[in-house]
Amino acid sequence: MKVRKYLSFLSEEKAIDFATKKEITISQNLFQKFSAEEMNKIARDVSEDIVIKYVNHEYDEVYLIYNKFISALRYDLTCEK
């Protein structure tokens, strides 16, 4: 079985439950609250690193898991390949 490692920004238990059910290994959890500027920099740095690793064939697949805003009372957990 191939070992899969993921860097994730998890802010809700729902995301952790999803990862656990899918047997996804979370290599780092970041539960802190960030300003918009800090989050943009982190997202840029992480996405650049992921793209480089994908292009260099270190990653076979990349998935983005996030909470999709539906309304003030509802968010849907979404997974995109």
C-alpha cells in the first residue's frame, strides 16, 4: 500500500472525520486563526510546493477538501481532485 501524506488546514471536526473515514493521513493540522493576508501567503506557499511536487512526480494526485459556503447556517464539505 502506498503511503499518502497530506498537509491540511483543518478548522472543523467534520473535515477530520472525513479524512479518518477515507483513511487519509494528516501530516500537519493547523487550527489557528489567521488574518486574510496571512492565509493568502500560506495558501500561495503551500500551493506552489504542491505544484512543484506534482510536476516532479512526487505526488500522483492532489485533492482539495474544503467547506463550501451554502448559507450562514450551512456549509457542505467538498472534495475536489
